[in-house]
Amino acid sequence: MIIFQLLLLASLSEQQKCGRSLNAFKDCIVRQGLPLDPIFLTKESNPTLYATVNHQWNLRLVQIDPLAYFLPTSTSVVQIGVKCAKDSNIRVVPKSGSHSFEGYSFGDSCKVVIDFRSMRRIEVNQREKSAIIEAGALSADIYKEIWEVGFLGIPLGGCPSVGIGGFTLGGGTGSFAAAYGLSIDNVVEMTMVAADGIAYQVNAEKNDDLFWALRGVGAGYIGIVTEFKFKLFDAANTKITWLVNSYDVKQSAQIWEAYQEWITWSNEDGNAPTTMSRINFGRKSQILIRLEFIKKGKNFPKN
Ligand SMILES: Cc1cc2nc3c(=O)[nH]c(=O)nc-3n(C[C@H](O)[C@H](O)[C@H](O)COP(=O)(O)OP(=O)(O)OC[C@H]3O[C@@H](n4cnc5c(N)ncnc54)[C@H](O)[C@@H]3O)c2cc1C
């Protein structure tokens, strides 16, 4: 009982500390000349908008109400948010498309979530076959925008609402991966805000240590990426086929062997690069395998 009371007191004083830090964070934003509305959001300041922004799709997880949301509109605003948070002793968590299976982008009652929903710009350079994409852009919008500018493609996944931020920094795999590699393999430059609020442009020549670290370590560790530059590919006439088959689990060894042969054949020039994208163990000792392969289109470039 005494232990419980002590824990309760500790958590109350922690909450008060976070509340005081949040006031300092808010004052700092105002001092930097930013309007609080619509960049700074708490449950108290706008309960309806807070509920919308705080939507958590995974009902298996406990609902979290973060201390506040910070909704930047540009890299310089992210810099102010990070700097003010540091000066106010507040931890921040970036959120792009909110699809973290584990809820890593949801923050907690002492953290401010930097939510990229107001940063979804997609700028395609058709001549260069590249695109600059802000961290909050969602996969379906990116595919559409890029296709509409000259039938170009980008290797993303199959879920339309996954955000480019978490997806790409986590590697990012999908139907195009066998032909073009992971999503992160196709990133040629990023803009990253570090823990002290400084923004870095990173690529293979400039700040290359940060560039390679961001390409290997996973999302949410090195810094907050505000925009990505991707190389694109010609996607006209490209066809993706899914093949789903179920087998008796006793045939696993033969299936694996056949798959190895297929992979070797499929990656030969002119064939169809293939990924085994799903293996499920179903009922009645069945194994369900999904293969995805790409038939190269007319304008399909060589890797
Ligand atoms: C329905 C569904 C389908 C999926 N399909 C695929 C698939 O086909 N292929 C695949 O590879 N993955 C797939 N995933 C997994 C998905 O790629 C990861 O969950 C990814 O982290 C989601 O990115 P997000 O920006 O939407 O998520 P968020 O929840 O916003 O972020 C996820 C993580 O990245 C961090 N983060 C977010 N933005 C930034 C940023 N700008 N800078 C630094 N860190 C950041 C967050 O703090 C958090 O730790 C799928 C997930 C779901 C829920």
C-alpha cells in the first residue's frame, strides 16, 4: 500500500514537471514568432482537433494521450520545435504516417509528438527522374503524383496510408524491391534535424556519416528527417503479378528448393525479378506462399 502511494506521488510530481516544461516549450515557440494555432495542439486547446490528430488505429495497444502535438509546416519550424523542446527539457517523437505496429510514434503523457501531417509536399523532377518528398507524404499520394508526371515509379509498399518517413527509414519493402532494392536504397539525399535543432543536408558526399547512418539504423534514432530525395524509375508498361499457392507443409523442402531455382532464373536479364513476400502457416498443415514478380516494361532501365 505504501509502495503504491509512493508510486502515485512520484507519477503526480512527474506530471506536474511535464506540465511546467510544456509551458516553457509553449513560451519558447511564441518567442520564436510562431503562431501557436495551428502548430501547437493540446487536448485542452482544441479537444476535437486533438482527437482527430491522436487517432490510434491499433486497438490492441492502450490508447495514449501525448502531452502535446507540434504540427510543423517546414524544416525551419521543425528546427524551432526541436530547439524549444531541448531548452524546455521535453522529449519529442516524430510521427509521419502513424503506422508503427508498436505505437513508437504515439509519444506519452510527457512527450510532444512532432506530427508531419502538414508536410506532404511531393515535387517531381521529370527530366532528372527524381522527387523531393516531405516526411508526412502517404504512399498512395506519392505513387499517384509520380505516375502522373511521366509514368515514373518509386519502390514503396502496398499499403496506401503508410507514411514515407517511418517506412523509408525502416528500409521499406514491397513489390518493386526485387528489381530496385529497398525504398531506402533509392534515397539520394535527406534533410535531417538533429537533437540540437540544427538541420543537415545529407548525401553520399555531404555529411555522409549521417547519410549512411540514416540508411542503416532504422527510424527514430539519428535525427528527424524532414524530406527525402528519391531517384525514380520508368514505370510505363511494367506489370506486377502476384502468385498465391498453398501446399502441404510436408513439401516445404521441395518448395524452398524450387523457389531458389526460380530466384536464380528470375534475376537473369529479361526475366521477372521475384520476391517471396508472404509465408503463412494455415490450417490443416497447409503452407501458403505468395510470390510477387515484376515483368519489365519497355522503358525499364537496367540496374
Ligand atoms: C497496414 C500496414 C501495412 C504495411 N505495409 C508495409 C509494406 O508493404 N512494406 C514495409 O516495408 N512495411 C510495411 N509496413 C510497416 C511500416 O513500414 C512501418 O510500420 C513504418 O514504420 C510506418 O511508417 P509511418 O511513417 O507510417 O509510421 P510512424 O508511426 O509515423 O513512424 C514509425 C517510426 O518511425 C519514426 N519516424 C516517423 N517519421 C520519422 C521522421 N520523419 N524522421 C525520423 N523518424 C521518424 C517514428 O518515431 C516511429 O518510430 C506496414 C505497416 C502497416 C500498419
